[in-house]
Amino acid sequence: MISADQIREHMEVRAADGTHVGTVDHLDGTTRIKLTKTDSGDGKHHLIPLDWVDHVDAHVHLSKNARDVRSQWATIN
């Protein structure tokens, strides 16, 4: 599992297929990333488990494709 201290606010989050799926708002506890709602198509926050993170460089790269991410993420607000 990726260490949460590698993930910073405002980092771009990309799915395994390279699709932009959001921007990090902040970490929600120690196990989830909360995405900004302003970068969301539906105006809501979405939560992604850290378990989905494949690696982190200048971006957060997920191990799931965009369709799977959007169908499985948690939505709040």
C-alpha cells in the first residue's frame, strides 16, 4: 500500500488508462483520498481508497480504469 504522506493536496488523480478522474482535496483519515468537488462533473466530493493507488509521482496513479473508479468510488454531499 502507498504511504499517505506521498499524497498532497491539489495533486491530479489519474486512472490506469490515463484519464483524469479528479484532484486531491485532502486525505480523509488514513485510508481514503477525498477529491475536490469543483473538479467533479456532478459537483460532489468523491472518496477513493488508498488501496486503489498504484504509484505516486507528480500525480496519483490508480490501478483501476476510469469507468471502474467512477462506478465504485464513494460519493458524499
